[in-house]
Amino acid sequence: MRKKYLSKPAETSGAEIPRRVFSSPPLEIHLSRTLDRLECIQIKEPELVFGENQRCVDPRTGLAAYGPYGNGHVGGSRQLRVGIVGAGDEIEGVRSLLEEISRPVDQDPGLDGILHPSFPGLNSCKPFSVDVVTQTSWHRSINPQMVRLAADCDDSFAKYGMLRELFGAQVRAMSHLEFPPNVVICAIPARVERSLLLAACAQSLPTEIVCDGTMPEIDGLQKDKATQAWDLSIRLLYKSGFTPWRLADAAGDSCFVGVSFYRETGSPSPNIWSYFAHIVTDSGKGFILKGETFEWKPNNKAEGTPRLNEDQAATLMSRALEVYGKNCACLPGKVVIHKTSPYSEAERTGFEHSLREIRRYALVSVGKSGTFVLRPGRKPVFRGTAIPFGEKLGVVYVLGYVPFLRCYPGNRMPQPFEITENWGTLTFQEAAKDLLRLTKLNWSTSAFCTEVPVTLAFPGQARDIFRILGQQDLVLDDRFLTT
């Protein structure tokens, strides 16, 4: 199947380039035009800043050597206050888990020592210099029979109501204490959906979830003990208001917005959709903004993803800027919007109307088509490898061989992100660099980087929670959504 392209006039700015109409994956035609030669560039690995303003590219190495960002500026240890909600012996199980991560955890001798380093222990000593504190007034025991009844319930909304009464009420009560905890660990049976519990506790205190008082698994993956301790500690730090690390080149006035759609369940019409925006600053703060519910019917089968009309796009962007301004006390100097689908003309017009006072902006569409690029030898393409197709478009590898780790840490052949649209003032290299940087701001993990930028990292969790809450004009700190 061939693509149809509108003609591209010479000497046009990024915001004035006519829309391309895609009817097949966009990478193919670019490759067919450059079979004789591909020009690759290497984007430098983003550096991170840790304690005492020390730099390193790897989160675990930097934390082990220097501690979390900002520790060196306060002169002494700080408290990480933890509440616990659970049934029966699960409170003691969580206490034992906290004691376990307060001590060093040696690496698995069968694993690579650089990729899977030992965990130094989350305590008042270096490198973390953080006191993990819990006390009986922050421990809430709940009826184990009621928990089992909720776990066995087949109706999601009924189960949510039961969890809200069991766990949510206890978390809310702790949030009203004169001296509340920073974060609450909820111990639940494995049969309870995490999204239901997160929704039940949303807007009270950030919640971490463990099953049966053991180290939590992420995405169903069982990791070695040291890696589990690293990941759990990073999430506890972030949810408690600490900054584990920051980007070394953070400008302080950049705003990144990921726009995602989901279909409303329980509606008599299959054409009822909602949308939300994940707003991320380059200092790492994140907020999830829920948009309105609307009806959308595709004009043809190629339009698989909903489109906003002009007013919806303008309103969403205005609200995103309002959230940014409220939390950062200024308007951003740079705004980048990420979508995994093309922009309609109405969306572009609406977004650009709200961004008319922003100096630098970009409307970027990213995706993967299943096309791979190989390099000579047996090793995968380097992370950060980018292939530009002109000034605005191209492909970039956010996964790949990492010289610092001396390996490629993935299980499958790395696949590049394709920047198929880039409207605005940013070049391809700037847009690609941003994607690379945003793979290092997901504080649900301590990994070297993540597979997708943080702006597009939590569509499933946000969708499930917003479906349950059912509120319009809702803004949540993303610490309430991650597990």
C-alpha cells in the first residue's frame, strides 16, 4: 500500500508544513528514498544529577555513590514517614519488608553486577541519608474476612466501593492527622486489582501496594531481591515528596504533555470516549488531567483513534498550562505535546491557539511500525541512535546498547520510535533528545531508562482510575497513579 503525500513547499517553518496523509507506516517511504545512504547521528546520553550536585548517567550507580538529589543541601538525614493498612498479620509483614530494605541486599551472583548492582539499604546512613519511620498511630488493621469478600467480588464497581470503605477510609483518616505519614503501604491479596485500590485511595495520600507483605512485582515480572529493593525504595522516595534525581540539563521552564484516549465502558454507545493529559515538568513533577467525555465516530476504518475538535484541544491545552502555572509559579517557555496518533487540522488549530504566547513548542506524533535498523556486528543499535528524514522527522532509538552498562538490557530486538509529525518550532534532533530525556524521569523504577517516555507511560493506570472515579475536571498528582 502506498502513501499519498501533499507537496512540500520549500523554505517553510515547522508550524507551516502541510499535513501528510498516511495510509501505511511512514518509515517505509523515507527508507525507499534513501537506499543509497542513511545518515545517523548519536544523541548524547542524558546526565542525571544526584546528591551534592554530582552527575552520572545511571540511576542506581548515581544513587549508590551520591544519594538522592538534594540530600547534600539539607545537612543531615530526613524522614520518610510510612503508614500501613492491612489485615491480620500483613501489617507485621510490611514492617518486616521495611526492615529488609533498610539493610543492604547483595546482588544475585548469577546476574551481571553492573546491570543488577547490590542495594545499599534505605536508612539514615549514606548514601540515602533518609530515616524510614513508621509508628502504631499510622497502622490501621482491617477485617480480613471483608478483604476476602472484596477480593472475591466479580462486580468492579461494587469491589471499588468495598475497597473505598476498607482501605480508602483508613488512608483518608491518616491524611487528616496532625502529623500524617508521607506515604501509605496497603497490603492486599493478589486477586485485588491495583487500579481499584489506587482509585479508592486517590486524593488522600500517595499509596504503595504490596501483595501478601512481599516485594511487589512490576508488570508481572519477578525480579531479583536487590532490584526489587531498588525499585520499591525509589517509589517510596518519590511518593513521599523526595526527588531521587533530576536531569542535568533541565531548563526549569519546559512542559511536556502526553495526550491519551480511552473508551468509556458502561455506555450504551460504543462511540463515547474520554481523554486525559499527563503533564510533566523537566524537573520531574507530574500531573494527570482528565478531559471531558465526548462522542466520536470515525469517518473511515483508517481513523482508529479519536480526534479532538478545536475547542476541546484549546481547552485541554489551556487547562494544562494552568496546572503547570499553579504548580511551577510561571508559564513555561517551551511546551511539547506527545500523541501516538496523527493530529487533525482541528487539533492543531486548537493546540496552537492556546500556545500562541509560548516561545517554543512542538506537536509531536510518535509510534512504532515494526521496522528495525541494524548495525554491523552482533550488538544492537546504540541507545540514542537517530536517523533524521529532513529537519523535522526521523527515527530515534530510546532502547539499545548502553556503553555504560556494557550491554543492551532488553529481551527483544530494540525498535525505534518514529517521529511522524512534528509541528512547531523544534527540530527533529530537539524532539528526539526530549524523548530520550523523558525515558529517565519515570520514578516507578530504578532502571537505566524506560521503554517509552514518561508522558505516555501510564495510560492503563490512568484510564482504569478515571473510569472508576468518573469525575470531570479532575487533576491528580501522578504519585497517586503509579505502583
